[in-house]
Amino acid sequence: MESSPTFKTRRLILTPLQLADAADIQLLFPHWEVVCFLDSRVPWPYPDDGALTYVRDLALPAITAGREWHWIIRIADDPAISIGSICLYDQPGNNRGFWLAPQWHGQGYVGEACEVINTYWFETLGHSVMQVPKAVGNHASRKISEREGMRLVDTRLGNFVSGPLLKETWELTQEEWLKRKSTFEARRAD
């Protein structure tokens, strides 16, 4: 399996997940505002070896098998600074996930990362649809999906770290993505 590419945006560098990233994840990830709307499979309270176990035993094997793609989100001006993670999954109803350390919230970093990750999903991997599940109460994530032109296609009960909550599934097709991207690029060229 080929390694995932590194992506650069105006403010970010997205580097493929490595075992060495577990130490940064262990520091950045276990905060209630990060995990409360994540799937209940995430252990809480987060164990001292939670990131190492996740990266070593779950994420890296899934990457090797070609079922998942994971990146660490870094600040372009100082690539030693990790601020979160973004992932793609080849799973029905669950194709993208992300998290950002609390001190980096509200600055548009996730939207910026999603742009290049969506391009990779649709244009490089050639998928025809992206579906993204989220807890109904995760308003920040919902705003990202809305800005991307996604539409709500399903609502049902889900199990999250914070307990049972309604879960929405948002969807975007490759055709919609390409149309939106070409419109955006045309405006930027003007």
C-alpha cells in the first residue's frame, strides 16, 4: 500500500500519521470538548496509552489495508506544532472524521483541511459520494458540512462518548463537489 501524500494549504501541513505522532495525540486529544461528540468506541476517561494503542493497533493497520487514510494537522509556519487530525474511512455512512485541540478551535483550520482531503477523496481516490456522521449537538461540525454544500440525508440514534444522542448523516456527491470547486476557483481567478 502506497503511503498517503503530505498536503500543504495556506496555513497548514497535513502529514500522514506515523507511530511517533502518538505522543502528540496523547497530549492534544483527551479533552471533553474534543471527545464528547465522538463515537462511543473512544474510551473515556482516556487511558494513558490510548493514543499509542489507537495508532499502533487500529489506525496504522487500517492504513496498511487501504481502508483508512489518516493525517496529523500541523501549522505550516511551524510544522513541529500538531493541532489535530483528519481521517478518511472507506466505510458506508462514515467517510471522514476530524478533531482539533481546543486551543485551535474557531480559526477555520478544519475547513481548510477538509478542502484538500475532500479533493483527495473525490479526485484521487475516485469516490462518488462522501457521507459524514455527526452528533446533532455538534454545531461546529455541522457548519463545516453546510459550508461544503453537504445536505442532511439521515437522522437516527447514535452512541457517543457523551451518551446516546441523535446522529445526523451529511452527504456530498463527487459531482456536487467538482461543481462547487470549479465555481470557487473561477471566483478566485476573477
